Amino acid sequence: MGDERDKILAMVEEGTISAEEANELLEAVEEDEEQETMATADFSWPDMPQHGQSWRKPFNLALLGSIIGGMLLLITRKSSGFLGFLHKFILWPLTLTAILTAVIAFFTKDSPWLHVRVQTEDSPDFSISLPFPAQALNKALNVARSRAPNADVQEKIDAAAEILAEMDTSNLKDPLVINISDEGDSVQVYLN
């Protein structure tokens, strides 16, 4: 930005622009600097190696829950009364949920991660990181496309499916970063 200021001052010395025009240009340069500073200030992307291994915690907890649930199901399988109720209506659903969670965690271990951070002037920052299962989202878009009420909605779903397919086929060695800033508020989307 210092080079831009020097160029503006040189243009004033040469008489190419007036002092008023130079002042307007300098204000625009300062505004650009402020926007850049706000976009980069106090912002760092999540630790990717850490997030790359984060599937292990839910997988291990769900696997442990599945094992404990399976053991309790075996112990209470011939019970009646309260233990029979517990066996049928509490242990089975919890054990099946734990198994499903373990399976989902295991199959999302190689999925790219989607990180979204929202920063506003008035409220605290909000961020979320989760696995980005492109194949599952693509199937969901196919179902939505078949139930689209009109051609306009179907076109939007097709556009989202094309973006999703591109992100799924690219090997994301370099992360995809989207940064949107407006008057001190910013949204950053990071996919890797």
C-alpha cells in the first residue's frame, strides 16, 4: 500500500491529479487497508492435522458404547419386568445408535473438512468444523432434484451438484478458501 501512496504523491507533483483527487485516492487506499486488516486480524484456520484425526474420538467412543451396549444386551436378553423393558426400549436403540455412529465416523475419516467462521462487529465469533461427505450430499441433492417443485429450483440444485462434484473430484492439495467481508462482518469458508 505504501507504493500506491508514493504513486499518488508523484502524480500530484507532476500535476496529473489535483490535491482533492489525491486525498480521495488516499482515503480509498486507507479503506482498503482497513478491510484487509479486518479480514486477517485475529483469524487463523483450524489446525488441519488435528482435524484430520478428529474422526477417532467419536469412533472410539461409539465403539466403546457398542461393546458395552452389546454386553448389556447379552446380560439382559432373557430378563423380564423392568430389565426386559430396559433391554427392548433403551439398550437396543442406544446400542444401534452407537454402532451407526461408529460406522459413520469411520467412513468419514477420509472426507474433506468444511470449516466455516463468521465474524461480526456486534457479537462473538462463531465457527464450525465438520466432515464434508460429498458423496452423501450428492445423493441428497439427487433426491431433492427429483422432488423439485419447478425448473428454477431444479437449476439451483443442479448448480449446487456441479460445485459439489468439482469439489469431490479435485484432490484438494490446496484448500478451497472463500472469504466474504462487508462493513466489518466477514464469513470465511475453508474446505480441505
